[in-house]
Amino acid sequence: MDELDALLNDLTDDVPVTIKPTSLLDEPLLPPLPTSRPTSRRPSATPQFRRPSLTPTALNTSAPKSPFAPSQSSPTSPFAQGPTSPFSASNTTGAARSPFAPAPNTPNPDDCSTCHQPVTGNFIQTFTGKKFHPEHMCCTRCNRNLLHSTYFEKEESLFCEGCFHDLYSPKCEYCKDVIKDRIITALGKEFHPEHFFCAQCGKTLGVSEPFMEYQGMAYCEDDYKGLFAATCNKCGNPLVDDYVEA
């Protein structure tokens, strides 16, 4: 038995062992790294600057689309600045009727437009041809007498200045007050010219001043660029034109 083991050991020592060399070429190659190419595009925050529009209120214009446009029977001016003749002599006479009688189906142009009675003695006549007893020329809304006041005519009715503005004049988005003169229209809203300004620095944005909207607020060009525009990684200046992104 010992002899057999010795013989087997001798045979094992005589067999050459072959070691196969390995090569890096036999290993699977890693996938190539993706190459990136620079792309040119406009920055998402590139400002598209706009300008507000400045228009007079409809109180100073006769544009047909204005909410203050006169009725068909009115002159081109949307409002009257008071009676042209506070007391014009009238020779119209007639039987007395009860005050404030119901209006007839066909109003008599010589009757008072308020009480529908014949106008006797002194009367008021508006630019639209309506006649009133002096005591009956009143604001449709507050019943204030308009004999010595500025009044407005709209839709066959008379209004004092305060009631007319409350009902029909545009309101400033900033101060909520009536706009009686020029209007700045921007961001889909209306402002007094002095109340449309940059939300950052407070600079007034006139019709010649470009502005940019961000989250519903207006900014001047300089503040918008400084706050929201993308910046160049090299010089740090705002990117307001095409730029390269790698």
C-alpha cells in the first residue's frame, strides 16, 4: 500500500502544470463615456420687456367702445359740464297736474323729464335737450340737486360727479381711487400714471419705460435682470440674449 502511494506521488510530480496567462484584452470593456455637446438656447428667464400704454380716461374721449360713451341721443361729449342756461324763459302754459305724474307713453319734449308736467316759468335744459324744473334736476342716484353743480348724463339719466365716478369711472389698482385723468394700462389692470412703478426700487414706469412681469408684479429692466435673469458663469453678468449651455 505504501508502495502504491509512492508511485502515485511520483506520477503527479512528473505532470507539467500549464497556467494560461490572462490579458486585459480578455476582460469586457467598459462602455464609452457619453460625450456632451454644447447647446445654444435662450435662457428661460430671458426678459421679454413690454411697455405700459397711456390713454386718457373715457371721460375725456368719445371713443365708441368706451364705457362712458354717450347714448344715441347724446352729443359727442360723454358728459355735460352743467346747464348752459340755468334759467331760460318759457312761455309754455297748461293745466296743473299732480306732481311726479307717471310718464306718458310718448313723452312731451316740453315737459319736465322728472315730473312729466309742463314746464312753466324758468326751466333747465341739458345738452341732450331734456328739460327740467329747477327743483327737479337731481342726481338719479343720490337725489342731489344739480342746478349749480357739474353733472354727467349717461343712459338717459343724470348723475352728480361723485355718483358718476363711483358707478362708472375706472379705479386705480394700487390706491383703489377713481381715475379721472390719464390711465396707465398694464398687466391687465389700470393705474394712475404715478402709481405704476417697479416693485423692487419704486421707480415709476412710464410709457417709454420697459418693464417685465414676474409673479404678477412689474419690475424695471435693471431690477429684473439683477433679480431673476440667468447669469454668465464666466463674467457673472445677466444673460439677456442667446447663450451656450454645455
